[in-house]
Amino acid sequence: MSLPPEILKKVKLLEISTRKMVNNLFAGEYQSAFKGQGMTFSEFREYVPGDDVRSISWPLMARTGKPYIKKFDEEREMTLMLAVDVSGSQDFGSRDYLKGEVITHIAALLAFSANKNKDPVGLLLFSDQVEHYVPPKKGVGQVHRILRDLYYFQPRSRRTHLTPALEHLLGVLKKRSNIFLFSDFMDRDFDAPLRMMGKRHDCVAVLVRDPAELEIPALGLVDLHDPETGEVMTVDSSSSAFRRHYQEVLSRQWESFEQQLLRAHVDRIDVRTDQDFVVPLIGFFKRRNRR
């Protein structure tokens, strides 16, 4: 299926800007932060004095009458999986960018970084169901496909539920992978699959929020529209009681979410639509490298 020219133009412009960032800002950061897991067997070679005797293959020695050791190489390749929330709330934005647009830029930056490191990269789009899945694969063509899907794909549902997405990834990813989970995480009851994800994979929650969600502007009577359910509620945004209640509810939600991440051993990156998204990303990589 041919894509509209405006989508192809967006993909090309995003590739140009992202490649510059990858080359100038991310040189070595991605590779250092996400190293391969362990060692893989390479070959047998004959034992020479000074080799570690613990590496001797005793069954092979019994068959040949000569001592051989097992040679291992460091496993560098790591799969990158981008799991992206495409529910209705990602279409919200009070500044220059919608939340979904910020997610697309970050996903592009990570995808090109993985490609430069010769790592396979895949994509999962989800709402309250698995909307679209692209199995991990290497190459710049794969990155282009992922960017086109991020721009072009139209989800069937506008609601959010993380459990189906997490369970799908647990089923299809057999090897330990790096998973970036993009969402505003306005959901409940996904604690169990998130914990399992934290055990099996290196999972990072990328929390994308808009300043208008963190503090509602005092504009008097306003209609608050829920993009996922279509419900509309009229509130007095200038009321101190309403604003205090809103902040209390928001604080409890984020405190609960933080505890979920801690229990699941899942890292977190906080991104705002009104700030440079590259700064928290680089900060995350640097913290990882120090660890």
C-alpha cells in the first residue's frame, strides 16, 4: 500500500534530524547502556599452557585424547522493542507537540541508535488491545517501516489497557530484550505482567506528560473532554477546592505508579511535551552507564 506524500515527507525529515542527534549526541551512549547478555560459545581450540583448566571440555578430551578448551565470545547483540501506546490520550497536547508526536521522535532516536549498533528493532502498537506488531529485524529499512507505522497506523480502539500488550510481548520475545514502554500509564491492574516483564527483560517505562495534565490552567468554567471515552465534564478550573482535589488525586496516582515500577524493577524516564525530550533520554543513558 502506497503512503500519502505528507507521511513520506515526515518520515524523511524525522530521519534527517534523528540521524544528526544519533551521530552527535548518542555516540557510544546507547551501546554502553545496553550491552549484550553474557557470552556465547564460539569454537573449540587446543589447550595451551596458561589457559584456564576450567574451560577444558572433558568429553571432547575423552574422545580425542587431547585437551581442548571452549572459546566464548561476548554476545553484543540486543533486541530493541518499542511498545507504544496509541490510545486517544496520545492525541493530547497544549503546546507545540502532541504526546504521540513526542513519542514518535523518541522512538525514532532509539531505533536509529539500535540500527547503528546493528541491533534488531521491533514495534508493538497498543491501546486496550494489541493493535499492530512488527517482529524485530535489523536494517535501516526496518527503521523506516517502524516510522511509517508510527505516523500512519490508525488504531481500532481509543482506550488504554497495558496488560494485553505486556502479555503479548512476554509470549513472543524468547530472548532477553530491551523494551521501551511508551505511555502516560493512565491505567490500572497491570502490576502482575509488568513484574514478569521486569524479570525476563530490561524494561524502561517512558512516561510522557503534558503540562496541562499536571496543572489545569485557571480559566473558569471549562469542558474537560476524555479522548478515550468521549465523556465531557464541565468544571470550574478557577475553584481552589477543585484544583486542590485534582492535585491530590494526581499525586496518589503517580505515587502508586512509582511503587509499581519499583516492585517490577522497571526503570523510568520522565518526558514533558514542553521540554527538550533529548535531555532526559541522555540523562537516563548516563545514569545507566555509571551503574
